[in-house]
Amino acid sequence: MIPVNTPVFNGNEEKYLVDCIRSGWISSEGSYVTRFEREFASYIGMDHGVAVSNGSAALDIALEAIGLNEGDEVIMPTFTIISPAFSVLRTGAKIVLVDMDNDTWNMALDEVESKITPKTKAIIAVHIYGLTSNLKRLREICDKKGIILIEDAAEAHGQEVFGKKVGSYGDISTFSFYPNKTITTGEGGIVLTRDVKLAEKARELRNLSFKPSKRRFVHYSFGWNYRMTNLQAAIGCAQLENIEEHIRKKKLIGKLYTEQLKGIPGVQLPLEKTNFSVNNYWVFGIVLDDEEKAIYVQEELGKHGIGTRPFFWSMHEQPVFNELGLFLGEHYPIAERLSRCGFYLPSGLGLNETEIQSVCQAFRNLINQ
């Protein structure tokens, strides 16, 4: 079996975990939590980091921290994992969807500008599969209109746009450290910001809204238990020490796939670069020219012991939202094509060149059929 993802632990993960166990600091109170927050925020180029239990928790906290309320509008891409949509709807705010760019598979900025109204409070930029939208332009749009920019950079660890780290463009940014991410803590996430008040609010929200200046167990607002453990953070510190090597390996995987699969009729490969960024190949996605063909190829690859994952299903076609009367009659053709015809091949850091060759040979054979 060649799984769709295999994480790699070849640094100080074991050493730091043993240190946690021997010291007895295994909860969220340990020193690795603050170390990971500080080091990851510094790596991205932000001032404050608030480590949390997962990427979805980070989104919940980010949206609550900025004061999103009922009646506010939030612009976001329709082609994304469902987490940011869930987080927005829990606040009572309204989601305004936009379609995607055909080449980068990220949200189309011309459409973003056309959807801005006086009620637009925030834009969530979800960075997809190794590339992003033009964040410099998006930052300028938000500054001009007085809109809060939230980056969901769960898939974009170490990615750069115009030489600046993704996650540093937003007023507030979130990351995930799920096992398929470029660095992992098993589960885990983080909220990043330059605003000290937003950081303080995020720290309160992740910890049941305890206030350091008030008596313990006396609460004045709602919050969550979204804390990251010292064990998770210890793994994160070790992973972060090797993040540049992980990114180099991801780019090598993308290069090898591209060399072996380019030029196949009816197959769209991910862009290697744009005029503002180079693909980090968090995963190697492909889009076929027919939905039935895409389903068939995924099923047949599975029979050959090769793992795949379908692309995200668009928000405007999610049954859970349609049943609530949301997005009915909305149509986003590029997102619909990506959702139906796209999937990604094994892309984990444990993948080797021989396995890539096997995947490509099986894929070419199926397409030729």
C-alpha cells in the first residue's frame, strides 16, 4: 500500500517527548507550549502565537476574537474544507461565497472585490493545495475598505508570496498541524497575530475565558477548552526544526510527479509557480476532464494499493447548508469542476522516488485505457 500521506519523525521528537514525560509536564501548562508559540510565530513573521487543539479550533477563536456578529458578512471561497464555513455560521454572520481561479485553484480576487458591501467585516483567504491567491493585492483590498483579513493557512506552512511568509499578511491567521500537514503535532493548531489585544483575547478563549486578573473559576464570558498539550507542542518544536527540509522534500515530490505526468491529454496538473509564488506542493493534485473518469481512476488506483483523496466538495453544494436554505441556486462553475474532477495522489513526506514512479505508471496506464 502506498498511502496518501505518511508523516516523518526524524528529529528530536522522541527526545522532547521523553523530557515531557520525565518532567511530568504533559498538560497545556508545560514549557514546550510557549516555546512552540514563540518559535512558530517568529518563523512566520508574526508577533504572537496562541497554540490550540486543532485548526478548526483556531478558526473558531480567530472569528470570536475579531468580534464577528450577526449581520456581518464574511467573504470566503466556496472550494475549501468545511471548517471555516462552520466557524462563520456559529457566530451568526453571513457567508458570501466566491468562485475559484482556474489555474491556482484559490479564490478569484476580481470576484472578491465585486462581492464587498458595507456589511463586509472580514475576508477569509483559504490557501489551497500548495498555492495561494495574490495576498499582496488582497491585503491592499482589505486596507482600502477597512476589512479584516483572516488567513486560513492550514495547508501553507512555509509558503511565500512576494518573498513574505503566508500567514503574515492577515490581521489574524490560523494554521493546522494535523498529521498530513507539512509539520504536525498529531492534532493541533495555532492562531497568529501582531495585535496584542487579539492575542490576549485568543488566549482567554482557548482556556474557558479565564481572566488572569480575575479570581480563578469566576467567568465573565463564554470560551472553549481548546488548549494544546505540552506533548503536542514538544513534537511541534522538533518538527519546526526540520520544516525547511520538509518543504524541500514536498517540492521534490511535486517536481518528480510533474516530470512524469506532464503532457497527458485531459489532465490538469498544479502550476509550478505564479508571478508571486512558487508551489510548495502540500499535496499533488490533478484535475481530469470528466467526473466519471476521475471516480474510475481513483477507484482503480485504490485496487492497486495506491491511496488518493478527492478534492473538497464546494460549500454551495453541501447538503448540510442547503437544508438550512443557504446558497440555494448559487452556481460556481470552476469550483464545481474542481470538486467533481479533482483528487490528489500520495504526497506524504515518507514517500520515496520508487513509489512515485509506481504511482505514475499506474496512473498513466489507467488514463491510456
